[in-house]
Amino acid sequence: MGVILTGFVPSVSTKLATNRAVPAQSKLSPDAALRELMDGNRRFTSGHLTTYEEDLAILKQKTSEKQEPFAAVLSCADSRVPVELVFDQSIGHVFVTRVAGNFVTPEIIASLEYGAAVLGTKVILIMGHAACGAVKATIQGKQVPGQISALYLHIQPAVDQAGPDLEAAIKANAKIQAALLRQASTVVSSLIKENKLKAVSAYYDIASGSATILG
Ligand SMILES: [Zn+2]
């Protein structure tokens, strides 16, 4: 761990775009929802964040009664992966679930099903990230205190598939978890069949701030 963030310094004070039009969730297709996330990531890496002013405006509007997120993200708990910031999305736009190692459990699936079936998210992104400590520890099989090793069980299939290369195992894990979600959730799989939802895996490079869709 202990990776120093270099290569991107989004300058909030000098490069704020003004009032980017926020797409209405009901009008977004799954492809458009994914595009909106990736466009946000490009704004993030180029230092053209738009969400800071939006967030402040949204807070003032008291839109606290309901949420209409267009996308859901399953991310690692790692502090170097600030999901809303990475995709330049403001309050109410992204439904985020997080667990160290970004793997699906019944509770995570339940949360993502709620996001898709009740809130209407159009895309689910399962996102691993560079230098993931949970995947690294699984590869090493290190003795760890308490219940930390409970994470290993979920990540081991990726290590079995990809071998000891950290980046390969992280990418394999994101793909395996996306496949597991599509398999285990009848809610997700039927929405995908009806072209109302996409569930894709991604890799986040913590040095550049760039998110890449995995094949
Ligand atoms: Zn991680």
C-alpha cells in the first residue's frame, strides 16, 4: 500500500464548469448511462469537475425526498477510490455499494437489485482498482487479525484464474463478480434481457484517475 497519488490534480477552484445539464434518469438508455459515467471520468482526469457547485445547489434545493440515480457502482472500500468524484457525479446520481475487494454477497446483490428494480439504475459498474490491498493479501494468503480473511474466500477464484500477477487478478476479480451478479440475480438478469440494464466490469487506475471498461 502507501501509493502516492500523482499524475492528476483536479483543480476545483479554477476549472469548475458551470451548470452542466444533468440528464434525467428516465431518458437514459443503459448505453447512455454508461457513457455518462465515462464522460464524468474524463472530466475528472482532465481536471474539469462540474459537481462541486451542483452538490451545493442540490443541498440548497432540499431535494431530499427521493433519489433517481442513473447508475450503480460496486467499488472497493479503498480510500483512493472516491466513486462520485471519479465519475464527476453529484448528489443523487450514483447508487454506491462498497466492500473491500468489490465482490458480490447476498447483501450487495440485494442492494444492487434495489437500485435497479426500485430506483431504476440503468447501468451497474463493478469496479476493481490498481494496487488493491484485499486482492494483494489474498494472493499472499497472509495471516491477518480478526475476520479480515473472510475477504479471501470471495477473491480466491480470481487469484486461481489469474495467478499471482496483482493487476491480472484485480481485473479477473471485477469480471468474475460482474458475471456472478448477472448469474445470481434474477432481477438483474431479466432487466438485462429486456435491455433496461447493463452490468459491466471496470478497472480504475489510481495513479491516472482513469476508469476503463473491461471486455
Ligand atoms: Zn481495494
